[in-house]
Amino acid sequence: MKKAFIKSYGCQMNVYDSGRMADVVAEGGYAEAASAEDADLVILNTCHIREKAAEKVYSELGRLRDMKRERSATGRETTIVVAGCVAQAEGREIIRRAPAVDVVVGPGSYHRLPGLIRDAQASRKGVDAEFDQVEKFATLPRPSAARIRSRGVSAFVTVQEGCDKFCSFCVVPYTRGAELSRPAGAILDEARALLDGGIREVTLIGQNVNGYHGEGPDGRTWSLARLIEAVAGLPGIRRIRYTTSHPRDMSDDLVLAHAEIPALMPYLHLPGQAGSDRILKAMNRRHTADEYRRLIERVRAARPDVALSSDFIVGFPGETEAEFEETLRLAAEIGFAASFSFKYSPRPGTPAADIAEQVPEPAKDERLQRLQAQLEADRQAFNRASVGQVLDVLIEKPGRHPGQLNGKTPYLQQVQVTGLAAEPGEVVTVRITGTAPNSLFAEPVEAGRAAPALVEAA
Ligand code: SAM
Ligand code: SF4
């Protein structure tokens, strides 16, 4: 049987897309390969968000070129596909730079992958960078129940693709196209199939997920809050999350959903990017630092225990030391449970890349270190504050050691539970007993549910 290997770079949207491409190639008769070396078809699902991410693809393609040559010498041919945002941004240039590549396919064209692969295997290299999201979602195959089960207890569902915000630093509006919301009925069907297959947590994803405005089964336009309410009503659902949100689209009904829908987890990833109004304006974020603060207050008023996370960019063109310190101050005031922070990376074709006053690399490095040290201290403080709390944990899989289970708290903290008999997909109540750098430790609170051997040991 032919085998396929898919390597995913970048964001959750790519993780989801890789799953859908796996379903497409499975229908075409490809089994999953454990490594690229073992595969007749290799797909790199690429990320273009920062220069480093894009360059990684070319170094991987160098490795794959050698591998393809070696396999060919032993009579085994390899088809190499570059998918994702680098494919969209660079198109045919990829085949020019890396001639071992057979197919280049952008995120709007994955449903045409089988034809492109067939053509490539008949020696016709193909590039497809059309934006056909409507057709794509209508024609991509459904995963089989067995494939869903192999994905564990938590799954992403794309509800919205593309972005019309045009932040001045960002390539997404160019690589993912204009904002498009999927019809709510199709999303609910997909969620239902996942829940039937054993998924218990659904994360609704989109580049601008809270800008969702899809057609509902009732013919009206549904907001994200309305969609979440409908997902919460599906049999088998235990947890709902959504990401990534834009501050401008954080509507009242979505804030209220955090108070009213128990399955909606108390966690919000809301990228703030910077703390200086001048920089936010130059970024074309269309919110000020104070508007961001007030928004966080509204969310905390609705759901006081909400855990917050953010993305930050340091060293945006023209950022002064004082402006960077405003970012530090904003982050410190809010106290994020988790965060992602990046050095500004000029992206060809975006307005910020043409600003003359680029911040020198050493200054960016130094700012990133300071911001990350502070964000990490806040994350650890958030985790330490969990010790002693009784929390619900969604069990995901057995832990590394016997008698251990891995799962997540409502606040997206990784937790290792000892002394409990439970299956993946169950939500159990535990007491948090300690912290490690990247996870929490917990023990059961209900004596009746404890695993027998460990009850004896206690
Ligand atoms: N749509 C989301 C939003 O509105 O923030 C996030 C999109 S992007 C995939 C994820 C993060 O990458 C952004 O929030 C931003 O912090 C970062 N990012 C985007 N472009 C960047 C660039 N040119 N340089 C550095 N970081 C960048
Ligand atoms: Fe990029 Fe801004 Fe759109 Fe987010 S909102 S995807 S950062 S342009």
C-alpha cells in the first residue's frame, strides 16, 4: 500500500488543514507513514508568518531532495507537495528554487489535491493557488470514524478562513484571502461527526474567529456566540473553545456567552500585539491599549476566573524603548496565563516592511528576552495559584508513567493526574497538588474513583 507523510508548520489552521489533507489522501489509497523516509507522498504544510518559518521549508526541501534521489535509486518514487501559506505566497517560485517539488497547492485548493498528485505522477508538475474556499469545504471528504478516533478527544473545526483586517505587519490577508465564514449547518454536521467518533472537546478556529458571520440553518446570519450555543447543544460535547479572536470583534453576545454557556471554557486568546497607541495605530490594529484593557475588564466581569492569553510583537518598525515599555506595562497589568511573543519580521508585500526605521536586531533580541521573562513569570504565577484548587480535567491520554493520566484543566493547563481510573474523554474532578515548568500535578478528590493500587499505597 502507498504511504503518505504530512508535516505541519505554524498555526492551528494548518493543523486542521493537515487533517483534512490526510483525509483526502486516505481516500486516494494512501496509508499514514511514520516518517518522510517511509513515504511515497510527502506534503509540507507550510507557514509564511515570519521569515524563519518560511526559510525552514527550504531547508527541509533540501533534505527531501536528497531523500527523493536515494529512494529513486532503489526504485521507489516520491511525490513532494508544498501546501500552505508559503505555497500561496510563492507559487511557482518554489519549483524554481526547489525542482524536486512536484506540486504547489495553496490553502484554497486542497480539494483538488488528488488531481494534482495524479498529474505530477504522470510527470506534469502543478501549481494551484486559487481561493476556492466555498467549493473546498463543500467537497473535502469526511474523515472515517476510525480516523477521528485516532485523533484523540479534542479536535479543531475551522469555522472561518481568511482575514480582512490588514494589520500592517501580517501576510495572512494575502496568503489566506478574504474573510469567509462557513455555513453553520456544515460546521454543526462536522462537529456532530467528530462527537460521534469520540471527540469531547471542539475548538472552533479561524484567523479571526470572533468575526464569524455564517449563514444559520434558520436562514439568519449567526454570530460566533450563536454558533457556540448550538455546538453546546450537541450530544456528547463536554468542552468548547475558540481561537484566534480580534479585539475589535469581541461582541457583547460573545462576552456574555462566557457567563452563560457552561461548556464554553473560561479561556480567551486575545492578541493585543503592543501597549503603545502609536505603535498600535501604525500596526493598523484599530484598537488602543485602553480599549484593550476595558475589553479585558468586560470579559472578567462576565467570567471572573477567565484565563487570558495574548500575542505580542516587539521591535515593530520605529518602536522606541519607551513604547516597548508600554507593552511590558500592559502585559504586567493584565497578568496573562500564557502568551506568545515574537520579534517583528518584515514580510514582503506588507506595508510595515517598507517603513524605513526598522529596529536593529540586537534591540529586538533584548526586548524579546525582557518581555518573555516577564510573561513566563506571569504564567508560572498563574499555575502556582492553581495549587490547592479543585478543578475539572478532561482526560486526554495515559501519562508517561504507570498510574498517570494526562489531561487539561479548563484554563488549558496540562495536568498529570496520579491515582485515578479514567478513560480518555472523561471529565474528572481533581485537586491540584503541585507544578512543574510545563504542567500541573493532581490527585483525585472523589475516593470512589481512585485507582485501587494507589488507594492502598496511600
Ligand atoms: N489573527 C490573529 C490576530 O489577529 O492576532 C493572529 C494571526 S498570526 C497567525 C499569529 C501571530 O503572529 C500574530 O498575532 C502576531 O503576533 C504574529 N505575527 C504576525 N505577523 C508577524 C510578523 N510579521 N512578525 C512577527 N510576528 C508576526
Ligand atoms: Fe493578521 Fe491582523 Fe488578520 Fe490577525 S487580524 S490574521 S494579525 S491581519
